[in-house]
Amino acid sequence: MRKKSGPGVRDIAAELGLNISTVSRALNRSYLISRDTTELVLRKAHEMGYHFERTRKCIVVLLPSGNTELAWYSLSLINALQKRLSETPYYWEFVNEDKADIIQERSVSGIISLEFTLRIAGMINRKYNIPLVCINNASSHADNAWSVNSDAEDGVRKAFLCLREYGHRSIAFISTSGMSFAGRRRRQAFNKVAGEHGLRETCIAVPGNVGSYHGTVLDLYRRGITGIIADGESAGLGIWNSLNFCKIEIPRQMSLVAWEMPYVSKMVKPAITTVEQDFDLIAGKAVSLLEAQFRGERPGDDFTVPYRLHMRETVHIPRDVRSSD
């Protein structure tokens, strides 16, 4: 006779007096089952020693819709998530945020959201009873909702200090990430770090016109700015190109620190000094936070990931740009 390996769905259903289908859906965190029933089933399953890995779960990765300016960021994150999810026993699929209603047609166990405008966490928590992890967005600390964020202050501070250590006092932060959660945090961090160094009067944050930065960099050059921090993965190469187009020599007349564009930032000449989000660690932690919730655990807190600095060729001791006209 084959030895019984442990309690199954049928055993849990018998203990609770529930239908087998109800227990199965609750173990898969289906939105069709109430939160109270799901929590009851999960508690009983843990008490009975149920092996959760038996249930093959489906994870939906929600993608932001219509944001081509974030292509480099999104591709890097998607690649990291695909790599990490391929190491798990789960099914997964990528779904555009504006098609999120497809969740109602699936037995979805968890969601990883790449949407970044503070809308998704509250909507999912109100509409579905499904564990959620937001990446570079606020989770609102709603039930079953947590977040993994790159440390905005750490990234901006590393970029700023890189320029300060070379003697720059007039630094511009070109913001290209609009009203996103991460973009707002990075602008706030820039103002904070500039204030700590007593440079509020000579350091400025300006919006960037995605697609063409010619007018922006020329204006900054004429105003005496000697160093630029280019916010966002898709901005660095565009600003590098505009500086060259406007014949502002890098780094003799203008130093540049940007967000890392994989395989690109280090290939151009001069190679761009960058700060980089650790996408592999972000993806790994996002999956781990979902898995903790699959086990019925409540994560202790949101998770913050530090940046990495890549020192290359676009930062140098500043010169008075007006003297070279």
C-alpha cells in the first residue's frame, strides 16, 4: 500500500465542511472566494501540514500601457522577471494594465505590477482577493499588497556625490519620469541632497522633453550649469546626443551622470557614467514576497534595493563654461 504523503484538498474540505472546489480556489487565492474563507482555508492547511507546492499557481505580471519613454526600464525589468520566474514551478503571463480584467477569467494566485502611477494597488485590493507586489510603486500597505522599490535617495545621492567629488557646484537634474511614484521620489531626493550640501541656489531640477533635449541642455549650459543628472533609463543617451549636437563637449564643458542603459551606456564614446537599478534583485524579491503570501505569511515590510554606480568617462573637473565661448 502506498504511504499517504500528507493531507490533500479533500482532507481540508472535510475538516472545514466546505466543497472541494471552494478549498482548491482558496488555496489558489481565487478572487471568487471571500477573504475570510481564504484565510480560514490557509490557516487550516498550515495546521494540517498541507504541502502548498502541490498547487501549481498562476502569476500575472501587469505591464504599464503606452509608455514608450520607459522602454529601456521596462525591458530590463521584464527580462529580470522572466529569468526569475523561469526558476519557479509557477505558470506566468504578461498582461497590459489596461487589460487587467482578464484576471477575472483566470485562476490567478498572485500579481506582480509594473504599473507606476499609484492606481493599481488600491484597485486590485478592492476588486480581487489576490496577493500583489508592486515594483517601483506604492503598495498603500493594503491587505495582500507589498512593494519592492529601488532606493531613489540612494541612486540620486550616488549620482550627485559623483559630481560633487569632482568639484561641481552647479548641477541640474533633468526629470523625464513625469508624475510616477519613482520620479517624484527622485526629484525630492535631489532637492534634499542639494540642500544638505548648501547648493540649493545653484542646483536646479527641470523637466525634460522626451525625444529632444537640445533646447534644455543648451539653456543649462548658458546658465552656467556644469553637471547634469539624467533621470531615467531612456534619458541618458538622448541627453548625451543633445550635448554633442549642441557642440557642448563632454566632459570638458559638461559632465553627465545618467541611469544605466544596459549594453549601451558603456559602448558610446565617451562612455557614460551611470547609476543602475539592480533589476535581478528587484525581480527576485518580488517573487519572494509573493511566495511568502502563498505560504500564508505576512511580509514584515516593503523592500528597498540600493543602486550601483558605474564610473566611466563623462565626469570631470568643471570649467567655467562661459570662458570657453
